[in-house]
Amino acid sequence: MKGEGWCLGIGLFSCDIYNNFGNFFVNCQKSCNFAARMTNVEIILNYAYEHDKVIVRKDFMRWFAESYPDRSARSMDIAMQQMVTQGTLVRTGYGVLRLGEGVKPNYRPTVNEEMKRLYEEVKRLYPYTNLCLWQASELGAFMQHVPNLNVLILEVEKVAAEAVYEDVRSVAEGRVVLLNPSEREYRLYASGQRSLLVKDLVSEGPVQEVDGVMVPQLEKILVDATVAPELEFARGGEIFTVFENAGEMYEIGRKTMLRYAMRRGRREEIEKLINATMV
């Protein structure tokens, strides 16, 4: 058995039950650490794009120490030096750097107050369960014809999905809540409605933390757009527009996308889309 399959949290089981299994419990705890830590390079890029592509080193390092007290200032210095060597950062004065030409930011999905409350409540009930929460409307930024929809997607480890579904029905006020809906079920019961879809989480998907909420990276959003029933609005000819715009606007890890696409059984399709839109 893999430890991660048993990380269910309060309401189901607790990893503490397995204390007597020694290393199994340790591995279980490790597998529950689903949060994908941002790399130093990602931190630098995001900071730069929030400050007009300019980094004043002393201000940045002060912010870094306050925001990431568990990180090494030395490792951050090394990352910045490497980025200067690679041309990702360019020195423009003493202690001042700017992003090099053609450098793109990493995509960070929007996290609103409703999402924070929902995520915190589910995490309180199921502290050992891996979660990912996002809005279907994220795709609108890359579309020519933007749909009017209000759909939250809460992805949960399969073993906990049904229990989470039962609990969030009383938390998600004013939303239609569905569990793993098919395209037909979504169309019948949630289309045009404020809805919350509780879905099985595909393991090893690329995620990131934004404002305390685990959200997908752009690579995951793009792959999911080709397969998820509730994202059918982004398919057909529109999917080419989505991929092309996303590639022009943001940094995209093709290997990351293809690795996740393989887990979703879409590698060949995603490879064709990449070759057609991101050359």
C-alpha cells in the first residue's frame, strides 16, 4: 500500500492511527506534504513582475526574509547570480536588476475570499488530505469568447472525495454542489448556476500555493481544459486560442505539461497542441 492513499484526515482516518507501523507513518506524513514549494527563481520572477520588472536588491532581500523566514538568503543570492549569468536578470545599477527581454512571468490563479474560507474549512476537517481549488473562469483570460460562469472546482484525493462532498454541501452557500459530474450531469444541474464541483484529484499534478490556498499551475489548467466535462466550453477551435494566448503571456513548462498529460491519458493530444500553438 502507498501511504498517500490513506491520508484522509479527520472524519475518515488519521495518519496517527498508523504510529505502530514505524516508517510507514513517516512516509504517510511526507506524502501528505502536497504543497509544491515555489523555487527561488519563481519567487524572484513573481516579485519582479509585481514591481514593474525591476528588483532593488536590498528591498527584495528584506521582503524575502519576512515572507520566507525558513529559506536561505545565501541560496537566494546564488539563484539571482545564476539568473544574471543566464541573462534572465540584467544589472542596471548598483543593487538594481531588471528582467531580461522576453522573460515571461509564471501564472498565478486568482484566490478570492470565498475560496479562502472554503479551503480553510475543508483543510480543518481533513488536514491530511491533498486539495486543489480553483475557478473555471481562469480559462477566460486566454479565450476569444469569454463565457459567463461561476464554477469552483475542488479537487480532493479520491479516497476522501465523497466525504468532503457531503461536508461542503452545508458550507458552499448558494452553490449547486456536485460530485464528479459527467458532462451531461454538469449540463443538466450546474450549467449557468453558481456551482461547486468536488472531483477526484489526479496525483502528481502541478500545483502551487497562492494566499494559503493550493491552486493549479497553468500547465495543469491547460491539460484539464482538454478533458474535464465542465471545461467543455474551452474546447473545439477555442482550445487553440487558449494554448496560443497562454504560451504568449506566461512561462510554461512543456515537460511538466506533458508529464501531467500522460497521467490524464492526453499526452499525444497535448503534444500536438503544443506543436501547433507554442512553436
